[in-house]
Amino acid sequence: MPRVLVVDDHSSVRAGVKAILAADPHIEVVGEAATAREAIGAVEQLAPDIIMLDLQLPDRDGIAVCREIVERTRTRVLILTAFEIEDNITATLEAGASGFLAKTAEPGQMIDAVRAVAAGHAYLTPSVTRHVIKHVTGRVPETSVARPRAVSPPSPELTSREREIWRLLGEGQTNKQIARELTISPATAKTHVSRILQKLGVSTRTQAALLARSDESQVREG
């Protein structure tokens, strides 16, 4: 059961998010915070699995808070914001966030986001996904009324082993999990992942995972 900390400087937003998550018996809200300082303290004290973090905090930049949490703890960060600003999206993902969710998201979407991040996957809304693909590939994916179509990511010269590891990244697996599945050392897995990020021209595992899933979708549709 994922344990969630809700951080937003508006009490009404915190109450709304908590009510939505409380409706799911498989999610536990362990606390809330209104400032960056409170959020850092709560993460250290409660060790939640996920922190739903507002970017607009009164005492500190939310992106910096995200980076600190990712670097210092095992807590995954799901950004919750009213503004899907392109610069925020890129900077937040580079800071290590596992997801980016608009405050206007439907209750079911919010619960799905928590479940996905808890399972080790990246969670991005369709509009954010289009931005990331555009940022990484330099191309804007075509869209239809029904849903955005996947766009082919760049075709880097990945070895067969690197492509295998790239696929596992798309499934949200950690270096240790990849090492265990492929019977290699965690250090070797880490080296492969670093090379994959370099060849793809991305800076985070989340971006690489997103491109891996886009590549898989394109293969299925092709």
C-alpha cells in the first residue's frame, strides 16, 4: 500500500487531494504540509513512498525541493500543479520527478497516477507527454480526437543489450532489478543506463523510460 504525503500551500487543495486518495482503500495518506520546510521535515520523519508536491510553495522553489528529496531519500515525487508550464515540466523531470499531474485531473486519474508512481513507473498526462517527446526528439507528435499518437523516438546506435535494458527502463525497473533480471552486476547495469541516456540525448531515467514506451507503442501500431 503506497504511503502518500500531500504538500500544497492551500488547505482546500490538500483537503481535496486527501479526500480523493482516501476513497481508495489501497492508498494511505500519512501526512500533509504547506511549506517546503514542513515537507522536508515530514519526508524525513514519515518516510512516505510518494510525495505529491506543489511547485508553487511560499518559502522555496518546488523544483529545488523535488531535487533534494530525490537525492536524499527513497521517496518518489509526483508533481501536482495548476500550471503545466513547459519550463517547469522539463526542469522538474530533470530534477528526478516520477510524474507530473495537473490539479484539475479527475479523481480516477489522480489515483492512477499514485498507483503508477508507487509501482515504479513514470506518470505523465497526455499534454506533458507531448511536451517531453518534443523536447527530447525535436518533433511534435501528431494528435487525433481520440488520443495522441505515439511518435518514433530518435534511432540511436544502441547495442542489443542496451536496447534490452532500455526496454526494462520503460517498465520502470531500477538498476538492481535490471541487474537481477539480466544476471549482471548493478555497477554494469548502471554503466549501461548511463550510456543509454547519453545516446538518447536525455538527462533522466524518466525521459528515457518515456521514449522506450513510445518506441514500443510505435512498434505495436506499425
